[in-house]
Amino acid sequence: MMENGSTAGSLLLIALGAILAWAVEYQVAGIDIKVIGAILLIVGTIGLVLSLLFWASFAPFRSNRRAVIVQHEEPRRP
């Protein structure tokens, strides 16, 4: 969708779709505004889920790093 602000863009699409689907009573010849609102809701929801999954891959609590502990023995003295 967008490189920066994809979460905000998705929320904007969801809000616009909800407004068109449930709050607008205007009729346009050949265009069903409620269907356009539903499409925007679906696209915005998919974009939001993908955006959150992308950002979750960078989350600090999801670390793939493992600590390696190397123990060195002291040299024995004769």
C-alpha cells in the first residue's frame, strides 16, 4: 500500500469505507456507494493486518538471537 504510514492509511480506508457503507444515503446512477464502502472496508482491513504483521516482525520481544556462552578453562599449572 504505502511505504510510510500504511497503518494510518489503512485506518483511513476503514473509516471512509464505514462512512460510505453506513452513513451515506446519496444515490448515484450506476454506482452503489454501499458496495464501494464495503470494498474500502475490506481493503483497509487487509492493509491493516498486513501492516501489523510487518511491524510485529521487528518487535523487540520477538528475538531470533540466541546467546552463546563459551567457557574457557584455566590452563593447569604443573
